[in-house]
Amino acid sequence: MDATLETPRPKAAAPDPASPAPATPCASAAAVSDAPAPLDGDALLDAVRRLADGPLAELADDIDRRGVYPRALLQQLGTLGALRAHHAGRGLPGRDADYGLAIRAMAEVSRVCGATGFMMWCHAACGLYMEQSCNPALTGAALERHASGRRLGATGMSNPMKCFAGIEPLLLRARPAVDGWRVDGTLPWVSNLGPDHVLGAVAAVAPHGGRGGTDAPAGEIMFLVPCEAPTVELRPCPAFSAMEGTSTWAVRLHDHPVGSDALIADPARPFVGRIRAAFVLLQTGMGLGVAQGAIDSMRTVERPLGHVNRYLDERPDALQAELDALTARILALAATPFGTARDFLIDVLDARAHASELALRAAQSALLHAGARGYLLSSPVQRRVRESHFVAIVTPALKHLRKEIARLSAEEYPA
Amino acid sequence: MSASASPRPRRRAGAEGAGPVARAVAGAGVPAPEHLADLPPAASALTGAAPPEAAFRQFICRACGLIYDEAKGDADAGLSPGTRFEDIPDDWTCPLCGVGKADFEPCEPDAPADARAAAPDDPPLPDRAARWAARAPGVVVVGGGRAGWQAAQALRERDPALPITLVSACGGDVYDKPVLSVVHARGLAPEALVRERATDAARRLGVRLLAHTHAVSIDAGARRLRTTRGTLPYRRLVLACGAAPRLPAALPPRLVWRINDLEAYRGLRAALDAPRPAGAPRRRHVLVVGAGLVGCELANDLALGGHAVTLLDTQPRPLAAALPPLASQRLLEAWAGLPLRFVGGVEVERVARVDAKLTWVATRCGLSFEADAVIAATGLATPQRLARSAGLAYDARAGGIAVDAATLATSDPAIHALGDCVAIGGRASRFVEPIARQARALAAALCGAPEPDGPDAARPVALRIKTGSLPITIEGDPRAAGVWTVDADRPGELVMTLWRDTGAVARLAARAPEEVRVRHSA
């Protein structure tokens, strides 16, 4: 899924559906001139770690329980360079796209706050769509604005991913129009949204002249939706566990125009197939980080409680060894994020599944290690249990991953 | 909504605040840490002042883990930043759980993240080995073919209590794969090949069966097998995952059959036996690519079953790698009365669908064929995914997981392998005969009691080629350099020997079935 809010909260940059906020001023190249140069490599990871252990750790409980949307922190991550590591030619001399770095940065954030790590992924996935669209209107200055975090973005791809896996139908419908398409429909929950955000979405294209719905679709298009458009309405969602601060909204499109400037891919399916491994690989940062946070909290109670914790099944040393091996495996896969070979895809899906399973086990074990103090609502230990559940159910969920691995593993024979 | 959104009223210290729960937690907890001795002496507390130059300290609530940081104080309770712990009024209570000041103890700062790797887990408990044995995961077997079931059976014979899980990508029904090559000649339906249902075999052997489950990867460090139905911890892993057909790029999997298991064979038979429109001939045209062992056997059997078969190979004669030319010649002669045509010296260049029924095959030299079904019998290779994920030594030249001949152990001592997926002494073994012996040797190695006669897993085996019109048996190595002599060559029978300086290195006997020989001599 993409995740929520019980009620619009003032701190959460809540849009007023009745009067959409005005578009942020169009970023020009000049707007960046005073921004510090983005960091890279270990310097970036150190800076992200400091931000995570400092201001993010301070805010994590408010994000979780008061639904505070950490917009400023996300934008600081952008300023540091943590939202552009997976982009090619990212303005850093001699550096190309580095998915491993993007994943590690996301893990550092998720270690402290899984919800913020998830929002980092939402934004990074949106950047992936823009970059890979090769649409001049979505790359260049627009992508730079996105990669620097000046404009935040989201992904409405849960529904299309499930649709393409044969799990559910597409929720958005596009009608051909003179200047492109007009799109109607509602995506039930999209995270990391705000009145000045963008999101990537897919709509089924109705045959020419049809109003959509009854006729068989004539393919799909993928496009970027600017939330400030008057044809876009953000509506509050019910509350979600562990994801209150992720600014999650239902997105309703009313006769929303999609022109060539907003087009990410037509047809959408081959494009989604091409970026699938990269999309899934980026998500592994969440699971790795939540697992690491859980192991860290097991260590902190080792001195007072080690004498009883040694009777538990999953101990921090063994979990850390498994996490380190998985991290190495994921970083090796991240060296070729656009691979499409069958065995590579299976490896990527399996690594993502492993990260989910390890986060579940580590978070659960951390709670058992911490005991009652970890069960306090203010404790990150129990928050992490909920975050690990989220890692395992967010699209592609553990069950979807296994189903897809089984599909890819089956021998193909003549019909 | 949440407790902390509206701070609850403070409880007072005293009998209630430091109540039974808090005391129980503290009592069950750590023995008084040595560094309690480092606490400022009571005199210091009485004066109400810690030495001003001392660094700020932290105190942890033994009940809930809240940390009182002298540097931050507790604004809600009116304690300004810098308030020393000993200066806190005695009626102060933990802002989180309400226990009293007495339930706090000095807290050392958390270990920095860098210390993670260095912080050791506890030393082993004295009873760890016993605990391990009591809840140890058992043996996980990957593969529901002959090798997997034989391994499960051999392990069960050795140890009635061993937990065994068998993971099978297919249904796992027990059947004899070699019979797939002679089904038509014996007039059998595919269903008749099943000797025992997988669920029955599992019950008989006390095995947990995970059918239709793909083994995805091995986390060798954590000893966990990852599958599409969950992750299985193992004490020992047995790979019996077989070999898979190797398809040249010109043969797309969606257009050609590969007959390597019963489910694929069922699919082929369903396609061949599908009802035809009235008036259309029952006989199908089947094109078999590859005239090695499997290709010749299948082509012969399908032709005996009445289908028109075209058999292609890049070599000019069938079974060129295994047989001397005279034996290939006699095989071709034995096929003469069948609807079976051998076309040698050709290589398939393209396969395409003509329509829903017909497939078109073109060779590099310009021949083209239309067939109702195309079967590829172009060799086998061991899939490397699992072995690679565990970092197992793989014999790329032989095409199998390298295992020790005596114990069937791979390069990871917790992982063994047998059957079609292994290479022993630089050679892959793709025959049925050694599997039972491998299973026994493997079970002996896993259960810690060697076979009484010593391992014999690597004994040479006779090769039986089940070409129905002229079955051929070869003992020894027919590919060795040497000279073939003819010991007998009469209608329906050919016996040859391969000689080298040292003596006979291989012997070949081809004998037509009785009824064929009778027909010849008549």
C-alpha cells in the first residue's frame, strides 16, 4: 500500500480539499545557487546518520503518535544529497547512479524511524519514474527540484503493481482527449503527499469515445500528477498503524488532464517491467534499517537484562550476522538495478522478502528482549514491531513476493 | 488518544509509587551493579550539591527504562536543566511510570553504534547443546524426485526420530522417470506411472511435505532455506534438485516441450491426445530435436505409439556420442519399419508458431518442418541458483555441484547433495542407478555412522538405452579412446567390445525384443 492519517493535522502540511494550495513557484536553476553541494558516499551516510540520531530521533514519537509529517527533515535529507543517490549524473563529479548508497541512506533513516524511511522510498521511487521516463519535461530542472527535495513526491503504484500481478483491477481510468488524456478515479491511500507534492500513477486507457468502465481497456499510461492541480483532490484516510506521520491521503482525480509534459510512459507495462527491480531494491532499505534499529535496541538492554535475555531464541549477534550477509547480498544486486534476467529478478524479490522477514523477526525479538519497558507506547521498540509489520505488508507484500517468485520459477511450456 | 498526549496525573512516591510491580522488576533484575559504589556518598547528597565540575550523569528507571538526564532535568516536575540526581526531591516520581526515585540507578550511556560488532553475546550456557538438540531443526531435503525421496527414506531408516522436511517444486508423486521413455510401448497412461502419491510417501516416511514449493535461496550463514512457502531453518540441508533441460536460444520454452518430469510429460500427452476435428488423422507429427539418449528413446517410443516422428541432430547419426558408428547404423535399421525419420547434420535456427496447432521449425541449412509438437532433448544442466546463493563449489565443466564421493558433502559441511544435480570426480551423474547408493552414503554421513561396507557411491554403472526397437546396454566407458571389435552381428543382435592396450574398456550389447528378432529370423 502506500499508508495514512486519521484526521488532517495542522502540523502535517494538511491540504484543504476545498481550496488547494497554490503551486509552489516553479523552481529555476537559479533557485539552487545558494544550496550547499550535495554529499556523497561515506560523508553522506555520516551526515544522514547524524540527522537520524539527532532531530529525527527527537521527532520519531511525534511522527508515530501525533501524526507529525516530517517535511523539514525530508527536505534536509534532500539538501544532504540522500534523495538523489540513485539518480544518474547527479551533479557529483565522476559519480553515477548509486543504488547501494540510496539503500544504505534509507536504512540509516529507517533504523530510527521506519515511517520516515518509507517516505524516503516514496520520494525516491517517484524520482525513479521521472528519471527513467526520459521525458524532457520530467527530467532536467524538474528532476533536479525533486532530487534536491525542494519538491516532494509520492508513488501511487501499489494498485498498478498489484494489477500487473493479476491481483486487482486498475482504479484509474483515462479517456483519450485532444491534448492527451483525461483521468478519473480514486487511489485509496498514497503516502508522502501534500498540496504541493507530485505522485506517479497509472491509468487504464478506455477505448476511444468510451467513458471507461465497461469497455476493455486499450492499454495503460503512466503519468505524474501535480497535487496543486484543481482536478486533484486529497481526502483524509482512516488511521494506519505505525504510519500516522506519513501524510497519507486518498487521491481523487476529476477529469484530470494528462498531457505530454506529464507523461512518464505509454505504454506503461514495459516501463514498469523495466524499473521493477530498481523499485523493489530501493524498498529493501526500509527492512534493513528497521532490523538494524531492533538489533541496536536489543544491545542497549544487554547489560541489565542479558542474564535473562540469553534464554531467548533470536539473539543480537546471530541476527546481526544474518543482516550483514543480507546487506552484502542486496548491495551486490544494487550494482545492476535495471537487470531483467529471470534469475536476477528472483534474487531481487527474494532479497526484499528476506529483508521483510528479518525485520519482523528482529523487531519481535527486540520486544521480547526489552520486556515491559519496550511495551510502553513511547518506546521505539514496540513502534518498530508495527513498522516491521508495515515493511512486510507494503506492496509488494511478503505474500505477493512469494507468489511472483513462484510464477517466475515455474517452467514455461507450450500452451 | 494516547497516554502521553495528555500527561496523566503523577502518582506520589511511597508505598503506591514504588509498588509491587516496580519492586518485582527491580528484584528480578540485576544484582546491584558494582558501580553503585561510585555513587556520591550520602554526605554529598545531604549537602545537596554534586561537585560542580562533575560531568552530568544519567539515571535509568529500573521499571520502565526512562532515563533521567541531569543535563536536561525534568521541566514538567520543575527540575531545571542541570539538576543533580541527588538534588531531586524524594517525592519526585518517574514521569513515565510513576515509580519513586529509589527505583532509579545510574545508567551508562548506550554503546555507540560502532561497538555493535564488538559487543559479544553471552557465553554459551552449559545446557545449550541439550537445548539445541531438543528444538533443533532437522534435515531439509530439496527435491521431490527419486533422489529426494531416496534420501528421505535412507535418513528415516537410520534415524526414526529425525525431523525431515521435503520441499518439492512439483507435486512430488513417486514415479520412475526412466519409464517416461517407454510409456507408449508399454501402453500406459501417464497416471499409471505414479507408484505412490506424495502425501502417502510422506506419511509412510514421517516426512513433512511442502509440495508445489520452490526453493529460492540458501542463507548458509544462518542455515535457512528460503522457499515460496516460507523460510525453513535446517541443521543439514540435502540438495536433490536434479538437472534441468538446457535449451539452445533458438528453442523458446513456450514453443517446445522438454520431457524431464512427469508433469511435463502429462502436458505433452494431453496435447498429443487432444480430440481432433472429425476426419483429421489421429496420428500427430512430432519433431524431436536432439538424438542423444533421451531424444532417441522418446522418438522411438512415440513412433511405436503410432505418431509420425522426425528426429533431428547436429551429428550425422543418432547417439553419436555414446555409440560406435556400426551400432548407430543398426539402430537406424531397427527404426526402418517405424514412422520415424532421422535427419542428421542439421541445426535448428528458428522455431515459430504457425497457428494454434502447428509449430514451424527451420534449420540453418534451409530445411523446414511443421509439427503438432516439438520436443527438445538437447541435454541437461544443473541450475546454479541455489548452489550460488550458498556459495557452494560448483563444477562448471561437468555441470554439477561438486560433492565428496564418499559422503556426498558439498563445500559447505552442513549441505549435502545427490542425484542429477551433483558432479563427482569431475563428472556429472545423470543416471538412476547410483542414486540409491548415494542416498545410503549420504544418510550414513549425516547420521554419523558410516556404511559397514564403506561408501561405494562412485562405482561405475551400466548404461541402458531404452530405445524400444533396439535396447542397448553399455558397460564401461564407450567414449574412451580405443578400437571397437564386433563379437556378434546378426539380425536383431549386435555385440561389440572397445579395446585399449590394457584390455577391454567397454562392452556394448544391442538386442531387439524377442518378437522383433522372431520377425527377423522368419
